[in-house]
Amino acid sequence: MGAGFSTVTPSAQSATAVAQVVWSYTPRSLTDIQNLVNAIQNNDPSLLSTLSDILYVPAPFFAGQVSATQVAAFLDNLVLNYGLAGPVAAAIAASPYGLWSTNFVTQILPYLSATSVAQVLVSGQMDDNHAQLILYWLAQNYYYNKWVNAVTLNATSSLTFSTSITLSTNVIIAQNITIASGVTVTCGTTTCFFVAQVFNNQGTITATGAPGGSGGIGGGGAGGVGGGGVVIIASTAAIGTIKVNGGVGGTAYLSAASYTAGSPGVGGIFAVISGITVPSGGGSPGRALALVNLTAAVEE
């Protein structure tokens, strides 16, 4: 065997399993490991041997040495008080040794503050795939306030519609959106999305779809204009008046062949995602569709 060495083929092990074994290594010559455990348990980043140890934050969690709430409090401290949103985002994006896995991130997310989640997402160190993962997971698991805060963190702080307007874009995002009394905001033929922490409509939002078809041969009436779409996503909302009605069909006229009145426009859709009771939208022939009502979904 030459110099006395033999070749041993190790069994297949996951990176997380290897990390757990190393983390529980009894001789504490690896003092930086214990320092990280102490830092998380005491919520004191100054106890870290080096800031690069942030990469290994999931290891003591997987080893059962710290809880999800302790890890979340520690990450909140890193992000909010130490300005380290970037390194946390980079760790999630890179997932060194497979530690910052989807399993880990989604176990910690419920306990992170909304501000921390938002700052990590907009830090510039987060890749698109993981940003989508976090936003989708928050929405699918009813953490709407965190979702809204993340999306609006760097948006305009206050947006007020003080005069009537027809929108040229269909997605409006601001921390606070107000539509003044007597003002009409028209969405045109594209569904409007209003995303805000606070949405206050004292005026009217109106939306219509595409025009109806022209009348057929023989004096048929034209079809009615289709109903429009309005979607409001907010933590707090005063809805005001929303009009998404389809238009009435055109009047038929008598001819030598036949005549049929035009069909009414298809009803519009009015969707609300907020912490309020969902009102009726549009009226006949419009209809209201409530996607989510936060009064029935409690966020931790």
C-alpha cells in the first residue's frame, strides 16, 4: 500500500448532514462554531468570530442548538441594527453547502419582521429566483402584510389622485394611495392593480373591457362593452366606489331578414386583498370576486 495509506470510499451524505456532524464535534477547538451558537442564543452579533460566519447560521438550527425564533431574532438584529441585509440576502441566494435551503428559509420567514424581509429582498444581493420564492411563499401562506411591505418598501411614500385621470399604466404601487372625493380614476381596457400599505378611495374607480362586436346582418344590435377589472392589494383599505359593469347591448332595428338585440357586456371582476369586508363590485351585469379576505386569515 506504498506509504501505508488506503483508499476509502465514503458513503453518500448530504451537505446538511455533514454540517450537522461537524457542528456537533465535541472538542471545541473550532471556537468560531460555539461563538456563532452563543451569538444566536444571546442575539448578539458582536460575539461572532467573523461576520463571514453568517453563512453558517442554519447549521446550529439544523443541529437543534437554536430555535427558529432565535434565528429570526438574530437575523432581524443583523439586518435592522447592523445593516447586513446584503450578506443575509447573498447567503440565501448562494446557499453555501446547501444550508440556506428552501426548507430553512421558509421555517424562519414566519418569525422575521416585515421590514427585515423587505430590506433583504431589495438589498441588491438577492437573485430573482429566491426573491420570487419568498414572495410566492408569503402570499400562499397568508403573510400578506409582509408581502405588501416588501413590495412597497422602496415605492413612492404617498400618491394622491386629486383630479380625474385615465391611467396609462395598469400597476400602481405606493406606500399610501389616496383618491380624493369627486375624482374618477379610469382604468381603460386593462385590469388595474393597486398595491399599497394604505389604500383610501374617497372617489370612484371605473374599469371597462373591450368594446362589443358590431351587429350582425339583418339588423342585430351591437354587443355591449365588456366589464373591466380592478384588483386592490392593501394592508388597510377604504374601498369607496368601484365600477366594473359591462355595458348594455345595442338596440336592434327591424329589417326584411331578422333582428336580434345586442348581448350585454360580460360582467367585470372586482378583487380585494385587504383586511376589510369585501363589498359588492360592479352590480348587474358586473360581479364581484373576492380573492382573499384578511379578516379570515390571521398573520403571525
